[in-house]
Amino acid sequence: MDVKIEKGWKNVLKAEFTKPYFQQIVTFIKVEKSQGKTIYPPGPLIFNAFDKTPFDIVKVVLLGQDPYHGYGQAHGLSFSVPDGVAPPPSLINIFKELNSDIGLPIPKTGNLTKWATQGVLLLNAVLTVRANEPASHSKIGWMEFTNAVISKISEEKEGIVFLLWGRFAQEKQVLIDETKHHVLKAAHPSPFSADKGFFGCKHFSKTNNFLMKQKQDPIDWNLD
């Protein structure tokens, strides 16, 4: 199957695109669209995380669950919203921790593309969602695909910082070879759990410390 995705990822994941489960994902989404259902993010942005963060530049993986399900919010990057869209509560809490950890002012935008282009793979475990129905595509095969993504990163790269926020993300820890990568875990930044260990986790400074120890450029977390 000819999937429109950044060429480095296309090469690394080529075996996945030929598997029956991937064809089932494609067919499922086509059927839903033919029934008049609205799917987020828009088709060209489903693989936006991969296009903005080519395989060769991945330094950090920030794992989300599934896309925002409200109009205009999802654009294929975990936790991120396009310019001009109000940051959802979890993203506001991420910015609060960013401010507390390294003193950056709360950004005016919720668009995290600047992080992505520096090597932060903003990966949702599920890449599509039906409008206004959270987790509606969680069982259509995306998990198998994104588990393969995490496994490939673990196998083929070294010194990646994996940010696992919340129980769902932490379940992916088994896919990561911790003898060659760094895993940072915290509570999810949602308002229901941020005060149970997300606030104060200092993951932004810790990520940069890991990168600098490996003689890599730190992430400029400033979005303004």
C-alpha cells in the first residue's frame, strides 16, 4: 500500500503497511467517511507527527492517547492544537509544568509543531477519532501500528527519551529497551490527575539533561 508518510518512516515501517490489520484500518475509515461520519484529524494530517519529525531526527517521544475529538482541535500531533485554537486543559497543565520547571512563560499558542521539528515525536497511540466520540477508533488497529512504531524506535535508535504520562502511556514501557533509552514516567497532565505526580515531575529539564549528556542539542521548549 502506498501510504503518504515521510520517506524515512516509510522505509522503517514498510512491513506494517502490507499487513492485513493496516488494510482493515484504511477500510474502516473509508466506510465511516462514506457513511457521512466526520473523522479527525483531516486525512492529510493523520501522519503529521511522522512528517514533522522524520525518523532520522527523533530524540524524544511524547506519547498521547487519541486525537482531540472537537472541531478544529486535532492536527496529528499529541496534545497539540493548531494556532488560534484554545489549549485544552491537559495542554494548559503541560504549560504550567513547563513554567514551573524551567521558567518559560505560558505560551500564547497551543501549537507544538516547534517541538516536533526539533525531534520530539508527538505520537498518539490511536491516530484517528470520530467527531465528538472519544476513543471511538481505539479498537480498529491503530494500537498495533503505533506499538510497532515504538518498537522500531527502540530497536533502531539509541538514547531516546520516552515521556510516558499516565497509566495508558506507561503500559507501552514494555516495548522500550531501557538498557539503551531513557524512560520518564509521571501522572497524566489532565485536570483529574495532574496533581498526583505530573506537577513537579520536571520532565522538560530532565529530558534536556539526558540529551546534553549524550552531546545532543537540548530541546528549545519555548513556543513564542
